[in-house]
Amino acid sequence: MTIYYGSNVANGTLSTACTASSTTGGVEASVTTTVSGGNHVCEIQSQAASIASVTAIPSPTGKGWVTTPPGAGSFATGNWSASCTFQFGSFNSGNTVTLRFFQYTGSYISIGQIVATITTTAKTTYSFAATSLSGVTFGSTDLLYIDAWLTDSSGTGGDNPIVFVSNSATQGVANDMQITTSTFTGGGHLLICDGYGGVFS
């Protein structure tokens, strides 16, 4: 498995998203999404924003988190989970947060999603239960994209979700947008002998 931690630092490749890292050591920061309207769904964005609620979770907006897996290779079929800390301006029984995972190649290819039930407005760390997702193979320049969506059982106006993340693009904070993937295996290299004792990859 590999663990990634979200930040509030804009990504160099997908600038509307923020970067996730695979080591800890950062300082906790918070990001607020201010929500208007009475629809039931809103995105918990990685950069502070004011948005209108929507009726259903749409295609990715590019405003989540991205990271580069360690080179070309594959995430195995297996469990993905998360530990994330949120705070909300309002709360209704039955509210949930959905985390979605995509392979980003310039377009988004779905890997799967995991869900946690929200229990309070107060700052709380939520565990997203381990869920088996299908395996996926990444190219050397592909990104892993993660987004988060709040579903409010009675309408999202005033929920104004706060997500807690790291202030560093290279060092995360434990339990703040902490994503645990299935096992990642590098693709390896093809070795070619030139007939004179040289080996190339």
C-alpha cells in the first residue's frame, strides 16, 4: 500500500488542484468551501472557493488533489481507504462524504470511490472503510486524482465544509486527507544487451 496526504498547495501540472505527498512533516492548514443554494451535493475543494450546490456528483472538476505515483506501474486490485478531518457549518442526519479516485492522463479514468457518514458539525477525523477497487496501470506521466463530495440529506446551503490538510506540497499531516491505496508495483525496465557488454534500459 501507499499513503498520500493532501495539501493546500496548487499543483504544477493541474493548477486547479492541490498536491498530495507520500511523507509526513507538514503543518496543518484548513480550506473552506463556501456553499450557496439548496441542492444536496457540493464539492469539498482543495483551494478555498465559493460555489453553488448541485443535484448530483458530476464529472471531475479538477479541483481536488493530485499526486504522481512512483513511475509507471500498477495499483493492484485491492483495498483503498482514507482518514480525513472535516468540519461543517451545519449538519443533518444521513450526510455523507464520497472520495473518488481517478487516473488522470489529460482526461479522467475512474478507479472507484469510498464513502463515510458524517456525524457532527465539529472538527472530526473520519475513517473511510477499506473498499476493494479494481486494479489500474499508470504510465510514467499519469497522475492519481482524488476529489471529495458532500451529500447533505436536506440541502447543502450553509454547510461550508472545511477540510484539514498540510501547508506543504512535500510533507503531509497524518489523518488530514490521508489516502491509503492498494499495493503499487513498478512496471520495471526492459534490459537490452548491445553485444559489446553494454546493457541499456
